[in-house]
Amino acid sequence: MKMIWLETGLFAIVLSLEFSTPPDYVFSYLYIGPILLASTHASRKTTFWVTLAACIVTLLNIWLPGLDMVKTPTIASRAIATLALIVTGLLSDRNRTYQQTLLQQQARLESQEKLASVREDFASTLAHDLKTPLLGAIETLKAFQRGSFGAVESRQQPVLAMMVRSHQATLKLVETLLDVYRNDNEGLKLTLEAVDLGAIVEEVVTMVTELAASRRVCITVRYSPSNFRQFLWVKGDAEQLQRAIANLLTNAIDHSPRGERVEVILEAGTSYHSLKVLDNGGGIEPEELPHLFERFYRGQSDRQAKGSGLGLYLSRQIIDAHGGTIWAENRHPRGAIFAFRLPTLPWSDE
């Protein structure tokens, strides 16, 4: 209500100035104030009528209040002032439209952010609550395998072993999901020390040997440019680097045909040490390469559609936290390469 009185008062002041002075004195530009106030605080219809009224009285003041002979420059000045008022009205209306659009988009984004936060909280809570029953199920199945609940026939042991592996795989996925959410919210906490990348790789290869054997996939480790064991010292968290390398190796094993080979190549450098995991499976679609390490990304190709999109994302979190770079590329004629590089440890720190 106060703004309406303010607009009316300003309009009245300008109007009195206009009609109390000769037509040569153009005060019509001051109508811009009431027009802008109406655009900001009133409706579009009110803004239109304020602008129209300002234009009309500006032109009427050419002849009113007297009927003296009007000069051409005065008419031109009044016409220019009228045009300026029309432009002000149009621009203020457009600005109002933009502001409304921005407010709607802001409200939509806030709603989406709240929804995403609720979803993430739900997924994190659900994953946390799933750990206990999964651990209980695994221990129960192992008790059956040991015969704690009675004799188990030899033909039943493979079934129980398969159930244990299935539950363990689910538990690993749940733990990865929890780690991803924790790292996004709190940041990845590292315990940094001097570690040998080659030694970590050998430990991880030992860990995934059983999985590779079950898929009939052979794993080889090569130190480029030779096959001789080299020390590749980096400053890192050994446990986290193990997880990153294990994810890359598991990914390669999962997408390798039976009887094929997964190769790990370690390359020593002056500024960076690199690790590459090569497989002979299906390649990666070129348009999917930039998105492979995004959270929950699952491409359209058979290779990307198989995973959950969490393992590679977690690996990226770990490598990024170490100040390294991770990437993927296609092999020729077939297969894929997943690789990362980490800064070398200065000799003075070893």
C-alpha cells in the first residue's frame, strides 16, 4: 500500500512540474521512477497503465496548459521522451519476466537439491542397515559349511560356497556405497606414508587371484620398459591405493573373456609413476569415455551396463585425493585400458 502511495506521489510531482512550466522544459523523463516502481511492486497491468498515462500527459503537455505556438524542437524532445518511457516500460516488463523465471528455476533447483539430499540420506542409511544382516547371513552360511548345524553333503558344499561369495559380493557393494557417500560428504581421509606401488600391486594380484581363476583369466605384472622388479615410491595411503587398484583389476577381470589375460603395467617416471590395467574384453564407446568415472554412471554398451558405477567412481575419489590422475582409453584392436598416475616421492622423503 505504501508503494502505491509513493508511485502516485511521484507521478503527481512530475505532472505538476510538467504543467506548471513551459513545454520547452521536459520533465517527463522523471516518469521513469513511477514506472520502475510499478514494475517492481505492482502487476503488469498496472505498469502498462502507468506507462501509458505518462506517455499521454507527456504529449498533451505540448499544447497544454496554454495554446501557444509550439516549436518543432519541442515536439521532437517530447517525442523522444515518450519513446524513452515506452522503452523503459518494455525493459522493466522484460526484467520482471526474467526475475520470475530465475525465481522459478531457483525454487526448482532447491527442490531438486532437497530431494537429492533425502535420497542420499536414505541410500546411506539403508546401506548401513544392510551390513548387519549380510554379515549375519555370511557367518551362518560358513557355520553350515563347517557342519555346525549337522553334516553337510559334499554336493551341497559348492552351493553353500556360491551363496557365501554372493553375499560377500553384496557386502562389498554396500561397503563401497557407504564409502562413496562418506567421501562425498566428509572428504577422503588418508594416512600418508612412503609406499611402493609395485608392492601394493603384487598384494592386490594375490587378493584377486581366486576371482581370476574362477573366470579362467590370467593376470601378469610387467615393469616397463623391462620385466625387472622396480621400486615405484609414492606418498600415499596403502590401504586406499589397494582398493583403487583392486577395483580396476576386478573391472578388467569381469569384462575379460574366459582364457584371456589381464596385464598390469607399471611405469616409473621422474615426476609421476603410472599404472595401467589392460584387458581384451569389449571396448568402450567413445562418447562414454568422459563419463566412466562418474558416480552411478552406466553406459549403454554391454561393458558399462554390467557394473554399478561405484567402483570406478571410488577409484577416482582415491586417486584424486592423492593428487593423481585417472583415465580410460580403448586398446587396438580390442579391449580397454584403465590407468592412473601418481606423483613420485622425492628422494629426500624416502
